[in-house]
Amino acid sequence: MTKSRSVTGWTRFAAVLLVFGGAMTILAGISAIFDDRIFVTTRHYLFSFDVIGWGWAHLILGIVIVLAGLSLFKGATWARIVAVVLAGLGAVANFLWIPHYPLWALTLLAIDVVIIWALCVGDRRAHT
């Protein structure tokens, strides 16, 4: 079992963004599941998926991302690693979601990239 250390600025920032981004992903998933007509579907897009199935993927991924963000507040080392992996998966999912809801997907993609950056920058004060 790894010893948790105190949570400093970048980790706290990434945790807040994870919870926010996960909640937004949950909302996108719920929207796609209950009313797939609100999403624009483009023809001949290379990554073509069923909107309702994609909504379930977003809902599940969003729940896991929120849980990882909440765990990150506790400063667990495993939570940092899981959060980077989940933010990477979220970035890929949002990239594939671009033709269905471009502004939302690009916003969440940017949030995922900032989360990865904030967690990889690390908490330099914790090591000194």
C-alpha cells in the first residue's frame, strides 16, 4: 500500500477538472441516451458509431472519471496514475465525439489535456 502525501496545487487543480470533466461527460452520455436527435450526425465520418451506444460509453467513462477525481483529492499515488489514464481515454473518446457535438467535445478534449499536463507536471514541493 502506498503512502498518501498531502495534495498540493496541481493535483488539486487536476482533481477539480476531473470531477468537472467527468460530470460534463456524464451529461453528454445522458443526453445521447435519452434523446439522440439533439446530436448532429455526419455522413461518411471515419469513426461512425451509434449515438445511443456512444452515450452509454460516455456515461460509464464519466462516472469512473468523477470517482478518480474524488480519489485524487486524497493524494493517493494510484489515483494519479489512474487519473492520467482516464483523462487519456476521455481525450480519445471526446476526439471521436467531435462530429456529433463539436464544441462540447473540443472543450472536454482541452480539459483532458490540461488534466494530463497538471498531473504529469507533478507536485515538486512534495519531493523537496
